[in-house]
Amino acid sequence: MNSNSQGLTSSVVRAFALRRANLDMVGKLVVVTALMFGFGYAMVPMYKHICEALGINVLSLTEQQTPGALASRKANTQVDLTRTVSVEFDANARGPWDFKPDARTMRVHPGEVITVVYEFRNRQGRIMTAQAIPSYAPKQATAYFNKLECFCFSEHTLKPGETKRWPVVFVIDPKLPKDVATITLSYTFFEVGGKVPAAPGGSV
């Protein structure tokens, strides 16, 4: 075999080896890409199951900003189904306006996320800005009544004759003392800029 033939053979061998190496690399890249895609696709359900197993409740920003959205999520795994607490809703309007809850009372399980809606109507012939002060009875229940969303967190401006509805989303801590069977959530709505009234039972 002459030198030209040997050189040609070496070139063919090198080209074949290079092609094989390239094919091996492409195959590895395809496998890695498939694994990465599969892992990314599985991360969401895996994360969800891990959070559920650990009792962690993670809410998206949209859920936090949407009234009543908290109440529509899955049931809390820490809900005490063996016990119920009667929650009474009270509304006190200090001025010429209407203020009332949709429900006067509810029976709830500690740990259960609950939503109640309050309605407010400005019966005056002028714009007004008002705010609500919450209070609880018995007073020892205050530390166990957790509001996740509430219109009492800020002031509200209403036009003459305007009606608005606001949710209160809350959960009662399962650690609430066993001797507390009834909790009264009371709101006193007052006009901002006027004399702030004392909330029934003491404000929080």
C-alpha cells in the first residue's frame, strides 16, 4: 500500500471517528435535555406535594390580592373537625350610614379558612371616608382570631349613596382554649376626621 492510500485510509478513519464522536455528543445532549425538561415539568407537582406534606401553605400574589380568594383554596390539613366554634358578627355604625354583615353567625372548625362579607352604604349627600375598628369577645379569644384579609386594614372613601361590599377572611387558631365556644367579632365603623369612638369590648 502506497503512502497516498495510507493517508486516504487514515483520513476516512479520522472522519468516521469524528462523526461517531459527534453523534455520541448529540445523543448525550438529547438525553440531558429530555431529563431537564422532565425535571422542570415535575417540579410543580413535587413542590405542591412537599408543601402539603409539611403543612406549608404558599399563596400566589394574585390570590393574596383577590378578595375572597383565600377561602377558595384547598382545605387546611390542620382543621380540627372534632370541634366547632360559634362566631357571631356584629356591626356598629356611628353615623348616618348602613353597615351590616351578610351572616349574623357561623359555626366553624378551628383551622378552617372562613369568609364573611360586610356591606356598607353611605346615606349622606356627600363623599365620606371611614374606617372600622375590630374588637372581640371574650377578650381572651383575640390572640386566636387571625384575620388574613379585612377591610379594617385601611380607610375607605364612598360617594353619596354608594354601597360597597368587603370580605373578612379569617381562621381561628386550633389552640383556642377548649372552654371558648363562642366568639363575637364586632366592628365599629366611624368617619375619618371625626371623633374616634371606642369599639365595643375594647379595640384591638
